[in-house]
Amino acid sequence: MSLDGKVSIVTGGAGGLGLEIAKELARNGSVVIITSRKRPKLEIGCNMIGKNCYGFELDVSKPKSVAQFFKHISKDFDTIDILVNNAGFPFERDIWFKKVHDITDKQLLNILQVDLIGSFRISKEILKIMMKKSKGVIINIASTPAISGHSYGSPYTIAKAGLIGLTKHIALEYGQYNIRSYSIALGDVDTQAMRKSLSKSELQKARNENTLKRLGRPEEIAKSIASIAGENFTFSTGNTLIIDGGKLVI
Ligand SMILES: NC(=O)c1ccc[n+]([C@@H]2O[C@H](COP(=O)([O-])OP(=O)(O)OC[C@H]3O[C@@H](n4cnc5c(N)ncnc54)[C@H](OP(=O)(O)O)[C@@H]3O)[C@@H](O)[C@H]2O)c1
């Protein structure tokens, strides 16, 4: 698969799964723009990706930061072919284990601001660029609770379910511009954030919950995403792809 000549943006692409996705897109020939809220992470990330990487500061929860980001990238890039909305609010045990009746408005809004509204903000601007070129792919990183629900983490589920709605709208409203859109409903993936968030026994439970009896590897998730972004998937749009080791079999 070749992504030669393509320009991709991966939000939150300076670490974790986002960095693996950015590496894979670059390995397949794409120029990649990675974003982080923390400037030093951008240089480290780009050094790991190699040539054809550009790093920009971005906080998707802040409209001013989003405006600055687009002002900066418009100087160097007149086209964006692939957007991966990967940025996600950091896992906080305190929020995760609260039941719906204990979640505060602020906790809900903080998560929506990043995972859902942040992705909406970026997609909105990118769509204007993609429409001019009549091509593009937008991939939203959702999660299996968006489909199945979960007994914890309601703000996360709500935000990720909203992303699936956003994906469908982009597909239906912009298919006529040759813009495709997908949600990825991820299962448990072995990232640093995941290891930091869960205890050993919780990680073991997560492994046992899917049919392959292991966590996903960030590199294999990245390969699936690069494949969807490329030319192998061109007669499909609006879908939610479940990549979870066979936990949800629908
Ligand atoms: N790992 C899993 O098992 C799993 C399962 C399902 C879904 N997911 C989803 O996959 C994505 C990546 O997860 P991960 O495991 O790699 O966790 P992670 O390391 O915490 O990645 C989240 C990324 O989002 C960025 N971010 C956070 N707040 C932001 C903001 N306000 N503006 C812009 N960027 C922001 C962070 O970048 P900076 O700190 O550099 O700004 C970070 O790189 C997330 O959307 C997550 O919900 C992960």
C-alpha cells in the first residue's frame, strides 16, 4: 500500500497509539503532521518518525489553539489527505469508576471537549480543505463501549459514541466530495497510558476478555488504520470498524 504524496494529520500523534499511527503512515510514504500540547514531545516524536514529519502544538479543547494550528499549517500545506482524530482525554481512575449519578458536569464536559468536540472542531476545518481537493479520509478513534456500553466510564462512552455519529454525518454529507470517514472501535491496546492506568490484575482481566486472549499491539492497530486510509478501502465509508481481538462479535 502506498501513501506517497499524501499529507496526514494525527492529533495526539507525539506519543502512545497516535505516534504508532503516524509512524505507519510515514512508513507508507505519507508526510505526517503530529500534534501535541507539549512542544518537547513534538521533536522527540518527529525524530522517531524520521523524515517527512512536522510537529505542531495543539490543544483540541481550546478554540484559540485550534485556530492557531490551522493558521500555522496553512502556510506550509495546501492539502490534507488523511486526518486521524486520535486525541483523547487522559484516563483518570477517579472519573472512570464513578457511576452516572456521581459524574459532575465538569468531568463530563472535560472529556467531551477533547474526544468529541475537539474532533468535531478539527474535522470541520479539515473538511473545508478536503472539499476543495475533492478527496480525503477522516478516521475517528472511538472505543468498544461506544457500541456495547460499559459498567464504568460513562463520559468516555458518551464521547466515543458521539464520534461514531460524527463519522456517519461526515460520510453521508461529504461522500459527494469523495471524502470517506470511519470510526475505529478499539478494544484494549497495550499503550503506555493503558499500562499506567490499570493494575496488573486489571490488565490480565482485559487480556482475558477477548477471544485472542491478549491486548492489541499499537503497531498492528496502526497497520489497520493505514490500510483503511489508503487505496484498499475505497468503496466503504461511514463504517465503524471493531478492532478488539474479538471481544464484541456482532
Ligand atoms: N489504549 C487503549 O486501550 C485504547 C482503547 C480504546 C480507545 N483508545 C483511544 O485511543 C487514543 C489513543 O490512546 P492511547 O492509549 O495512546 O492514550 P494516550 O497516550 O493518553 O493518548 C491520548 C493522546 O491525546 C492527546 N491529548 C490529550 N488531551 C488533548 C487535548 N486537549 N488536545 C490535544 N491532544 C490531546 C495526548 O497528547 P499530548 O499529551 O501530547 O498533548 C495523547 O497523545 C485515545 O483517543 C483513546 O481514547 C485507546
